[in-house]
Amino acid sequence: MKFSEKYIEKVNSLVKPINHFETLAKDGFLNEYIKDFFYDKYCNDMEFRENIMIIQQEYSHEPVEEINNEYLTALSNELTNFIEKNEK
């Protein structure tokens, strides 16, 4: 029996190993864990930081204040750039 490419893609997207960051995010402890054990990496490695933020968004059951602050800061910077360019 041969499966279609679409079916295989669907199964691959649903079946994947869960890592400990995802489990911590589900339980609401990921921020504390990162601050205790990966603070320097979180602050200096943008790819790691983005991955952690994505995990928090996908698996956390509560809003994450740090992510909201990141988005607000990015939005503020973009709006400031937009206003500065339009004032010229």
C-alpha cells in the first residue's frame, strides 16, 4: 500500500518528538527554566531566542508577558521608523 505525499506530510507534521522545552511551556515553567539555566544563551543567541518564543506561543496555556513585550517593542520600532521616513 502506497501513501500519498499529502498524507505523509500530514502524518509528519502531527508525529514528532516532544522536547523538554515544550513540556515546560505546557506546565508554565519555561520562563523560569530559561532564566535559571539558559539566560546568557537566550540573551545572546537570536535563533535560540526565537525558537523559545515560538515554543512558548504554541504550548503555553497562559499569555507570556516577555513575548508581548517583544512584539510591542518591535511594533514601536517599526512605527517610529515609518513616522520618521514619512516626515522627511
